[in-house]
Amino acid sequence: MASSAEISTEGTLQIAEHFKPAQGGSRRRFGWTLLIAYLLLAIGGVCMVTPFFWMILTSVKPAPELVDFSFFPENPTLQNYLNVLNTSSFERWYLNSIIVAIISTTSVVFFDTLVGYTLNKFDFPGKNIIFIGMLGTLMIPTEMLIIPWFTMSVNWNWHIGYAQYWGIAFPGVITAAGIFLMRQFFDGVPNELLDAARIDGMNEFGIWWRIAAPLVKPAIAALAIFNFIGNWNAYLWPLILANSRAFYTLPVGLSFFRGESTTHWEKIMTAASLASIPLLIVFLVFQRQIIQGIALTGLKG
């Protein structure tokens, strides 16, 4: 007759044997799920990156190789880059885009952060009405604002000479989306910390500049990066306002360059490759801030 200890041991082993297949199956299911997820991500990544690599490889192909439809160049050359730089105003378009993007990004970072801080940390009559009115502008399509922008630019002579830089940049010097983003992030700044600074005699601008703004650096970095990319790729408004090739931004200049080089796809791909260099640099240098900003924006939203 078996003892109670033997029965207990046998029962424990039976229970363990009963759960082993389930645990193993769970691990197998988890492994297959993870493998399928990685496989789908890899396929999606290849689909998105392949056109970019095709553009780069086409930019270093001699013209005769374009009719072969080969993916990799047989005799790579940099002559296409020299031809594009020597036969167009590419350097000037580059400079125009950099100037406009810097003006707009600097202004957005300053004003959106300041207004967002004010709307979050101060109580004054009509604050909510002002905030709702700003958010309401997000529902207005950009195309509906073109005529008021152009009328204002003409009245203030922002369409003449070097004032065109400001005329192209001014619609984006402050954004409702940026104000909303910064207002949400300033919720995480403790009011007690700001009150302590006031007790120490610091003025309000100093509190914002030296205490509040450094605490939301990830949000500011994301705002600056996305605004720079948006202004770098802007096309419609610069096309309407710029009245000469000397003040075209890069997207506008590329559209005209494409019209002039319709049959020279190697030149078109070379110009597109040159236009993407600043965005690649921004992504490589600020990759961590971009990912962190997207993640934090999702959490705050």
C-alpha cells in the first residue's frame, strides 16, 4: 500500500506533466507570432527602402545604362552630380530652402513653446476660448488660406526681392498643432517648481526659459524636427509667392528642373538624391529625439 508521501509525489508529477505541453505550446505560439511580426516588418521595410536605393543607384548610372533596367550600375559615375550642379541653380535653391526652414523652425520653437506654456500655466479670462479658436484653425484646409496669405504678402511687399524669404516663411512662424503639443507637455511640469522660482525672484520669462522649457526638451526637439521637415518639403505656397527662379525653394526648383530634363532620368534622380541629403542628416543625427518625440506625442495625445 502506497504511503501518503508517495501519492503526493505522484500527483505532483502528474500535474507537472499535464502542464508541460501547454507551456511548450504557449512558447511555440509566442515564437511563431514574433517571427511573423518580424517578417512582416522586414517586408514592409524592404518595400519602403527599395525605391530610395533605386533612386540613389540610378543617380550614379551613365545615361546608356538606363535602358537596360538593371538595378545595380555596371559603371558607376559621379558625373551626373557635376552636371546637375553646373547646369542649374541648385545651390541657390538649396540656400533658399535652408533659410526658409531655419526662419520657420526657429520661430515655431520659440512662439509655440511660449504660447503653450502661457495657456497651460496661467489663468486669465478667455483662455479656453483662445485655445479652442486656435484648434479650430486646424480644420481649415491650407488651400483656403492661400488667397489671404497672398493678399497680405502683396500689401506688405513680401513678394519683392529678399522680402520673399519672409513671405514664404511667415505662414508657418507659429502653428496651432505645435501650441497644442507644447500645452499638453507642460502639464508634466510641476507648478510647485515654478512657484519656488517666483519666490526666489525670477521673472516669468526666465522661469519659462530656464526652468520649464528644459524639462520638455524631447517635445521641443520633436516639434523642431517635424517643422523643419515640413518646411523643407513645402511646395504649393513657395510656388505661388516666389516670382523668380532665384527665390525658388528646392521642391519648386526640382519641379521645374524635371520639366527641363524630362528625358534625362539620371539627372532627375541625381537632383532628388541631393534634395534628400539634409533630411537624411536630420534623421541620422536626431533619430533618438524623433522616436522619443513620436512616442511621447502618442502618450500625451
